[in-house]
Amino acid sequence: MSRRYWLDLVEYLFLAGSVVGTIAAIATQQVAYAAIPLTLTVGLNMDNRRRIHRLSQQQQITGATHFNQLIEPLEEQLAELESLTRSTQGQTQDNTAKFKETVAEFHKSLNPLKAQVERLRVQFQQIDTRTQQQMRELKEAQQQSTETAFEQIDNYFDRIKGHLGELEMMAGKTEPDTLAQIGELQQTVAQFRESIEPLKGQVEDIDKRIENLNPQTEQEILQLRQLVQQYNETARSQAYQLVEPLKVQLEQVKSIARETDPKIEKQLEDLKAAIARFKESAPPPPTVVPAKPKASPIATLPGSTIVKDPSEPYNWQCVRILTGHRSGVNAVAIGRHGQILASGSDDNTIVLWQLASGQEIRTLGQPEKNGFMGIKTLAIAPDGQLMASGGADKTIKLWQLATGRETGTLSGHSGAVKAIAFSPDGQFLFSGADDKTVKIWQLSTRQAILTLRGHSDWFTGVKSLAISPTGDILASGSDDKTIKFWRLPTGENIHTAIGHHGSIRTLAFSPDGQTLISGGEDGAIALWNVETGRSIQTFHAHSGGVYSLAASLNGKLLASGGWDGAIALWNLETGKELLELRGHSAAVTSLEFARGGYGNGMKGFMLVSGSSDDTLRIWQSE
């Protein structure tokens, strides 16, 4: 037991004695019995209080000493933690400063890189323009050479025909006369063969010019070779048609000779063999692409059709070729009632045509030769009254379609405007540009009410737009290889579709608005579910990028145009390729189905195509 316990016990005993003394004093009436115990108790109590106070102080000192012993290690740990914190803060500040310096250096190095990329882009455009100019010059030179060569060939064939006619007339005469005629004819053939020799030199010169043309990309070389091969086949066919009448005439002369003199038969056989040898040894006609007609904006050269699905009968043909532009056609648009066709070109003009007759109505804008400030995109409002055009000047121009008068200019983009589309109600206009943004314009105020951002800043910009038939979903395709779905009118990005391996060059909604169709530089055509943003199907047909798409209003037919100059027609429900339309000699940059005359099933369609070969073609099915 502790000391304090005994002190408390003694104090209680004296208190008890005081109580007993007090009771005794009351009973005996003697104060001493109470005073003495009380005095002792008070003194002892005071002494005990003092002792207890000292004891409490000692206990407090002992507790404080013990507490200090426990706290000292914690204080040491806290001091170490504070030191470590200060050291860490210093390192963090140093690392932050170094990171900021690194970021600043990166930005400094990035700015020259951006400038270099921009210079390269401008240089590429200039080189592309020079290449196109060289190709045009080559076409013109080859056209002149071809016309000269065929004129010489026609002259010599006329001379051969004349000699054959004379030979036929002289077949009934004496043998010496007949031999003289045959000798003269053989001499003419020999002269003809000698006259062909200069043509070989011209062909070699053209081949050298083709080698020196130096196209900038493998695609341009492949395109040029395809054009050369296509025209080569046509030229050989024409040469064969010219030689065939000679064979017929030889058979007739042979028949007459048999009746007159058996000796002439052998001579005619020798002559026929000589002509056959000449035909085999003659060089092919110069490989050129015919220059477009200058006298009239309407040409009548048909295109070719390659059937991919023999089980279904299709009869498509090119009914017109429109040649009013001086440079590549980038966009086509057809008015609401299908009467007016508009085309925009790199020559900075918009040409309005009568779709039914192909006649030019008027030309809007001032022509430009270098192609840097051309028309890149076109759209006609649903009511057919207003037309919008976007171009490399970073603006959107509004036109009154009936009069061709410019009614306004929308400015706000900082890059070339590559895609525009009207809302189904005609109240809004959507535009995509090389500044990586999509803008929504209110046509009543001619002001941009919303700017949509989300495509990557590391790529050139937005290349394609499409608006759903109900007007509640907008799709945009970019050089960043993604497709973004935007909910209207809020502009919320609800889906981002990833699947292409190249720039998204063209977009189109199916008529029911449930499917989005995309075409890219990777040559793929993809179908996307609008509700989920997921891929449904992907198919290929073109040897290069897919530059244009158009869906028929009945939702059964899809047309795709590619870098290879071909137009593929698909069954949109099955994804099966039906046939291929050939006729353009360069990339098919735009497609549009006419709005009228759709008939039943898949027949009765009219399709308009625009191409980098400076022409438009009108295709029709029966």
C-alpha cells in the first residue's frame, strides 16, 4: 500500500476521534473532550494536506519525466520528417523548374517544326500544281503527235486503198500489167513502212517525256500508267479496224485473180503476207489521253461498265460529259427539284448546269489558274433557293441560286473550308475546316452560334461532314482518322468512331438515318451504327483512297468514287459490289444522286460524278 493510503487512513481515524470527542463533550458538557481531538485533527489534517501536495508534485514530476522520455523519440522523428519534407520540397521545385525548362525548349523546337511542316505543305501544293501543268502539257503534245500520226496513217491507207482498187480493175488485164500494179503496191507498202519509222522516234520521245515528268507520288505514276494502258487498247482497236478493210479487199482481189490468171494468186498471197508482216511490225499508236473538246461544253464519249454481279441485270451508261471547268472538280450539288446541277472547281468558279440537257446556265466567280484559292465544297439548301460554297480563302459564300447573285460571306474559320452541309430545315449551316473545328451558323443572323472542337490538333483538319435526315446528329471526319458524332443542338460529342487507317475523306448517312457510311484514304468503306458508334461492316473495291460517297434515296444503292478514277455501285443492304463505272481519268472527288425518277427497285437512277480530270459525267440506268 502506498504512503498516501496510510496518511488518508490516519486522517480518517482522527476525524472519527473528533466526532467521538464531540459526542462526549455534548454528553458530559466538557469542552475539553471535543477541543483536544478537534485541535489534533485540524493540525494533522493540515500536515496531511501538505504531505499529499508534495506527494502529488513528486508524482507529477515523475509522470512528466516519463512523458518526456516517451516524447523525445517522437520529437526526433518529427524533426527528421521535417528535414526530409524540406529536402523533398527542394527536389520537387528543382524537378518542376527542369520540367518547365524542358517544356519551353520543346515548344521552341516545335514552332520551327510547325513552320517547316507548313512550308512543306505549301511546297507540295506547288509541286502538285506543276505536276498537273506538266501532265496537261504532255497531253496536249501527245494529242498533237497523235493527230499528226493518224493523219499520215490515213493518207497512206487511202493510197493503199487506191492502189488496191486499181489492182482490182487491172486484174482482168494481161499478166505483165498485173505484175506492174502489184510491184507498185509493194513499193507503196515499203514507203509506208519507211514513213512509220519517224513515228517510232516520236513514241520514244514521248516515253522520255513521261520518264522526265517526275510525278511526286507512286499513285500519280500508277494513274498515268493506267491512262496510258487504257488509251493504248483503244488505239490498237482503232488501228485494227483500219486494217480490216484491207483484208477484205485483198480477198476480193484474190477472188478476181483466181478467175483471170493463176499466177496472180501467188503474188497476191505474197502481198497479203507482206501487209500482215507490216501490221505486226508497226509500232503501236502514241499512248495519250485525248484532250477535252473545246468547241462545246458537252461531249458524247461514253464510259465503260464492268459488271461484278452477273446474276442481276443492270444497264448503266454515261449519257453526258460536261467539260466547262479549267481545273479539277471538287464538289457537285443538285437542287431540290433535280433541275439544276452545280459544280465547284479548283479554277475558283462555280458552274450551274441544266441537269436534263447538260447545258451551262452561268458561271459564278473569277477563274484562277494556280488552283490555290479554288472552291473546295458546295451545298444547296433543302428549299433549293440558297447555295453555299467553301474554299481555300477560309470563308463561306452564300449565293441566290436562281439569279447567281452573291448574298453574303461567313467568316470565322482560320483554315480552308473543306466541308459544308445544310440542316434539313434549312435554318442552319454546318462547316468543317483545316483549323480542326466544326462551326454551326444560324442563317437568319449570318452568325456562328457554336464551335465544336475535339479533333486532334496534330493533323490538318476536318475533311468531311454529314447531317442525319432528322437533323439531330452531325458527323465529322478528320485527318486524325476518327469520326465524331455530335448531338444537336447542344453540340455534345456522343461517340468517336475509330477504325480507318487514313484520313476520312467522305461521309454519308443512309436515308433512314440509322447508318453512317465513311470512306477514307486507306481505301476502306465502313458502315457505322449511329446509335452506338460501332462498326457494322467494312468492304473494299478501289485501288486507292475513297474520295466520295452517295446513297440513293430509296436506301438500296450506294455509289463510291476513288482515287483510281472508278465508281463502284453497291447493294447497301448486303454490302455486295454490283458493278463498276469507268470513264474518268483521275480521282472521282464528288458524287450525287439526282432526286427524281427513282422507279422501282434499283432501276431508274441518275448519278452525277465530278473528277480531278476537270470533267463531270452524268450516268443513268434503265
